[in-house]
Amino acid sequence: MSRHDFDVIGKDQKRKDGPKKVKGEHEFADDIQFPMMLHGRIKRSDIGHARIISIDTSKAEALAGVKAVLVGSEAPIKYGIVPQMPTEYALAYQKVRFYGEPVAAVAAVDAETAEKALDLIEIEYEALPVYTTPEQALADGAVKIHEDNKFPGNIAYESDQNFGDVDEAFKNSHYVLGKVFKTSYVNHVFMEPHCAISKFDTNGELFIWSTTQIPHYLHNHLSKVLQMDMNKIHVKVTGVGGAFGGKGEVSNNELISALLARKAGRPVKVLYSRKDVFLQHRGRHPIEMRVKVGVDKEGMITGIDYDGTMDGGSYGGWGLVILFYTAAMLHLPYNVKNVRFNARRIYTNKPTCGAMRGLGGVQPRFALESLLDQIAIDIGMSPYELKKKNAIGFSHETVSGQVVRHSEFRKCLDQAVENSGYLEKHGNLPFGKGIGLAGGYYISGTAYTLYMAYKPHSSAMIRVDNESGVTVYCGATDIGQGSDTVLGMMAAEKFGLPFETIHVVSGDTSLAPFDLGTFASRVTVAAGSAVCKAADNVLKKLKPVAAIQLGVSPEQLEARHGKFYSVFEKSREIDFWKVVEKYIDAHGPLTATGDYTPPRRTGDFKGANIGHSPTYGFSAQCTEVEVDVETGEVRVIRVTEAGDCGQPINPVSVEGQVEGSIIMGMGQALYEELKVGKDGRLLNPSLHDYKIPTAADIPELKTTFVDSYDPESPFGAKEAGEGPIQPVIPAIFNAVYDAIGVRFTEMPITPEKVLKALDEKKKQEGIRS
Amino acid sequence: MKKLVKLEINGENFDVAITPTAYLIDVIRETVGLCGTKKGCGIGDCGACTVLIDGKPTLSCITLAVACTGKAITTIEGLSKGTELHPVQRAFIDKGAVQCGFCTPGMVLSSKALLDENPHPTQDEIKSALAGNLCRCTGYAKIIEAVEYAGQLLSGEVVHEQA
């Protein structure tokens, strides 16, 4: 890094959890056992939409080895990640709203007995019509899936936002292009299924070990549903085997394990099968988007008109937030003055959609980047030129009032194009081969908290002493992305100590101070800022002590290489740990806290609070594909990515985020899709029938960081985990267009669709000639 | 009816009382107590449960434990000697091939089995050998790089430098 001469930041750091993970010693929830622990299993509905008439658990209760049976009426308290709109129950209460919804649960001495008991539970339902598409759910006379829903029919939420005058802008445009885009119903497919173990101690306090991204929300929900004081509940995050947003809401198994443990008086583990994971879902919303974009003669965007219908599935979840994120993410990374957004989220009788990597951005980017590509081609301009012309500059305020304080998006476009040879290749490759360009961006944390409190979003405490060294306590949760390593590196850099000497304690509500959790790519900036402030506050205490020892002013001291020294006279130095010892001898324990709240912004329209972020990450990708015109198979051959994540803290981890994003996006573009039967049941809830990319499918990946440093961020860093997935899908679609001249607007591009399209194209050309 | 079965896991003999329908993964994790082997799907699709049986990568979630008597079972715990990691494990750490760590034990064992048979695999050979081990975090690129590097470490082409 040219601007900052760091010792730890920006250098590939081997993760501290690496050795444990390669040895299989990293402790995941299912690895935890307690004496007398019971196994909980869930009885799920075999009907897609129904009133529950009766549940008879007597035979299950009578089975030897069964210690507790639980039904919804024992915890009829609604919860939801959006606290103002709770819609869910731990177990279905009065109604079931999707096929496979948890209706009852059993805790037994072993899993086999629990499963046997499930078969003995008898449930009588009164069937209701099942709606598996928004069209059905919105039809006249459709039954309300949520009877107390405030919006008409099965509209979970709707919103419109209007900026400028889109109709006027289109009237004066050189060219306006509109298309209908459809995105697919996809799951996160993190490798570790959900698992939670609950245990009450003798004093009635609850300890829960769970694989979650959001320990504090879990803490809060448990308090609500179990009607217990929060101070009697202790949430401990175990190893998290991937999450990608799918563990970013409280999951039924967590509440069920706690309720069963309380009822049985013994620890209870509730582990999900892979099918359970698909039913818990919270994957990406399928959206039908009608999008129009206008440009002037120079290719400058005049306006965007968006109409989107989100298929939300059966419950609220993060849906409301995702709807407003989508609104906020229409504009960027381009400068657009006239925007119209109309959208609604619809309840259907399917597993609930929610937060999945890049939420709110992936679907509108797919539509926008596809349209801009086509518009450029139609007006005879390179898509690169059109996108570069419209790209926001170094800083920008959108018409909706989002402030981007730092962007190197133009550099991303330039580097991806240069490194891939896009300009030479685009439009010039033989039939069947193509290259596509797309850009994208993502928030680095969100300025608005659903927690409905004004307390800081992240807080950290650092304890320094000669016995235990440096310990950073922070509520942020490492979900596999390596945030513990990143936070430890930041503390190491601040103190001038080797990374190995820093301990990070995270994801434990009893030990670590409050943090909202791991979502919205917020941890590096938010928790990182809190850790940096805490470290600065430790240094504020230590420097005066060192200064007296050295006979210099505290302001001229720097902590580096294990010492405090004067920046003017480096020979005036003292060992870091000597200073710690002197401080503690004189003043007692050395601790300090730091916290972070992103700048709040708002406006005078509905949803104006949502979508703001302290800073934004950017990515551009040039993707090369080959289409087999015989089989219809699309293969991604090479992806050239250039990303602006600010200063990468741990470059090897950032690369891992980028590579993982690209392959995940490729799966959605080409083959992933959950299929739903007419009765609402999932038809492919297994990794045999729901295909994700394997090692054999991956293209060549060329990723680079553009030179970037956000001076207001901790060590200049921005997000890297969700921005890079934004361009993946449209870049593939644009490449397919370049390869075979077919503009697909519906995910995924299966061989069947390719062959059909090629057939139609042949017919069309036949007619023309 | 449970029956007493002798299993050789990581060179050690275990007498376990199991039902004939017990799967190897459950016996390894719950009866023996070696939790390094992971269950991601339970029906042989994801590869997280991979162990080596007589050196061959095998899905322990669809293998009956009783079928493994008289065979040498290697789990991830059997790969390192105390704190000394196997070169494949070192390579995974060095190349950043580990994120959440859930697929890692199976991935490491499949890689080891490949390198035992084919010390210098091509990228395509690595991809095909690992195609049965799903990973959602890494996008596989760094895993493939790690296996190439492990091959070089094992053959002595490169010497591992302690950081």
C-alpha cells in the first residue's frame, strides 16, 4: 500500500482458526454434547395452507424415551427480524402457511426415538387454497395467508418512490428499452445445517449454543418468545459453517430447542437435516421485474422505471427491508436523475425468502446491467463506454439521498476491461463464444437499525494485561468469512504488536458487548471502527505513562514493533509490555471501549431511512462463456474481476470472498432453482436434485483490487463479501448474448432454454431470409 | 439389536456396540467421539463426511459401519501427528483454502487420497477428484491451488517455510 506503511494490515494473514479447521477441531454446534442431552425433532406439515383443527400428541408422549412434546399453542408469541412486523411462531399456531412448516416437536433420548414419535402425532387440518405464485395469491377472492395483514389481500408490503420525472425523461430520450426479467428461487446452501443446543442451569438461566449470524437478535427473540428476561439468557455462537444470510434470522430450531429444554428439564439439541435447511430457507426472493431505461444520444441514462413483484413466501422475515434495499439499489453505481420505483412483496405458500448474499442488489443489477448492455449495443456503442460514461465519480449523492463518500467504480470498469481484453473480444468472438461486462456495488453496513434503539450498532472492549496479553471482546460474529482475523489484525496494527498475540472473543452475548450481528457487509467497517476506537482509547491511557518514562510528550509517541517510541527520536523507546505493567501498577486494570454508529440519513418519503450506508464497495467483471450449440450447455470459461473494497485488510480473505461470490452467482445464473409442486411442496430439497457448482465447474478466475482507500473507514477498508456477487449474473447473461445473440431475461439459463431459444432464432432468421 | 464390532480408526482399535443399520459417520462422531468428520446432507451428496477406507475416499454417511470391519479407516483426526500438520493441511492454511471450515476435513482427505495416488495431478485431475466435495465459501480456486502446492510439498519440490 503506497499511502500507508502498515505492518499487519494489507498483508496476507493466515487465520488463527486455520489449523483447527484443517484438523476438524473447530467446534460446530453439532459437535457439542452434554450429559443427559436430548435430541429434538420437528413434525412438519404435509399440507401447504390449512387451519389446524386439532393436534393429538398423546401417542407420541406415551412412547418410551420421549421426554417432551411441544405444540404451537405453548408459545403463541409472534416474532420476526423486523420487530414492528412480527409474523412467525416457533411452531405453527392455528394455521400452517407452507408445506413443511414446523407444527410440533419432540425431545427424546435419541434421534431415532424422536423421529418415531413424530409419526405418532396426529394432526387434523382444514385445507385452504395453496398459492405458489404471486399471481395466484393476488387473484380476486384469494384467501389471506395472514389474516391480520394490514395490506390488501396477500400483499405483505408495497411501496413506491418517485424521483424526478421519469415520463418526461423518457419522452425526451433518444432511446428507451424495457423488458420483463424474472429471477429464480434459490437457497444459500451453506454446508453446515442449522443446529442449536439449549440448556437451563439450576437457577433457570438459559444457555444456547447456536450457529447464527445474529446472536443479539436471537437473544432478543428468545426473551420475547420464552418470556424471560434477557439477562437470564446467554447466547453462544459456535463455529458457523457458512451462512450467507441464511443464518441471519432466528431459526425455528433455536426457539424449539429452548422451549423443549425448558419443558423436558434437560439439554436439548435440535439439528436440521438438509431438507429442513431448504424448508427454513430465507433464500433469495424471486422477483418479476418490469424495467425500462432511457438514454440520450450520448448514451447518458435519462431515467429508470422499475416495477417489481417479489415472491416472499409465507412469512415476513427480512422482506420489508429487502424491498427498500431494492429501491435504494436501483440507482447506483450510475448517476441517474429520474427514477420511479413501484414494488410489492407478496405472501405465497412457500418457504420464506429472506436475506441472501447481496440482498436487494442482485435482482435489480441483473435487470439494469442487462438492459444497459442491450441499449449500448442497440445504439452502436460499447457497453463499456456507456457504463463508464454513466458511472458515478469519486463521491456521489443519489436522487434518493444516498451519499457515496468514496468510489473507485470507474477504476473497476477500466481494470476489468483492460485485464480481460474486453474491447478486442466483445462482438468479435466466433458464434458460441462471448464476453459480457457488468458492474455492481454493495453497502458496507446499514445506517438504519431495526433494533429500534439509538445505541451504537457495534461496540468493542479491549483488555490489556501482562498475564493474558491483548483481548478484544466484540459481539461481531465470524461466520467463516474471517472477521475475527480482520478485527485482530486491526488491533495488532494499532498496538504495533504481532497478530499472533491478539485474542479475539466474539459471538457471545455474555462476554462481548453489543453488536448488531453479521449482515449487510457491516462487520469490517462497523465492528472494525469500534475495535479501532477501543484500541485508540487504550493507547490514550498508555501513552502518558510511556511519555513520562521517556521524557517526551505523549503526542509524539507511536506504538510499533512492540514498543512506544518518539517519532522524532526513535532511540527514545520503551517496551510496550513494560508500559502496560507500569500503567497497571499505578492505575489498576487496563480496559477501554469503543463503539460505532453509522451516520443516519433520512428523507421525506417512505423507506427513506433504509439503504444508507457509511460507505460502499464496487466491482466490475468481464465474463467469458462458451455455449455448446448442440447440447445447449453454457460454460463460464473465465471471469476477470476488478474490485474496490478500499484497503483490503487481509487480502487473501478478500480474494476468498470474491471467488466465492463469483461461483455462487454462477450457480444462480446457470442451474440453481428450487422447484415447487402445485401443493406447495419442494420438489428438489436435496443437494442431489438442487445442484450447486462443484470444483469441476469453475472457470479461470482473475481477480484484482483497484488502488483504493476510504479515508473515513478503519484503515481505509470497505465491504468485499457482497459487492462482488452483484455483477456475476448479468455479466454471464451479457456474455451469452454476445455468444449467440439471445437476450435471456429469466434465470437460470438452462440447456433446455438455450436450445429452445436457438431453435426460435433459427426460425426467425429463416423467416427473415 | 446392537452387536459388538471392531473398527480400526486411525490405527487404533475400537470395540463399538452398534446396530447393523448404523452409518459409519454416526458411529465415528457419536459412539467413538471423533467429531472432525462432518455431516452436511446425510445422503451422500456433499462430501463433508469423507473418510478414507483403505486409503480410498468414502462417504461415511452412506456407508454401513458393520461393513468396515477389518478395514483401515482414516478420519481427519488421523492425518496430523500432534501439532505437526500433514502437508495437505499446511497447504490449505497457507493458500487461504479454508473459510468456514465445514467442508475442510472431507476436502483435505479427498485431496490426500488424490495425491497418494497421483503425486502431480493436473488442475483438471484435481477438479475431478474434488468434484464430490461441495464448498460454498471459497469458489474452490484456493482449494485447487492448495492441492497443487501440497503436491509440491509432498514431493519435496518446495520446502514449507514456517511463518
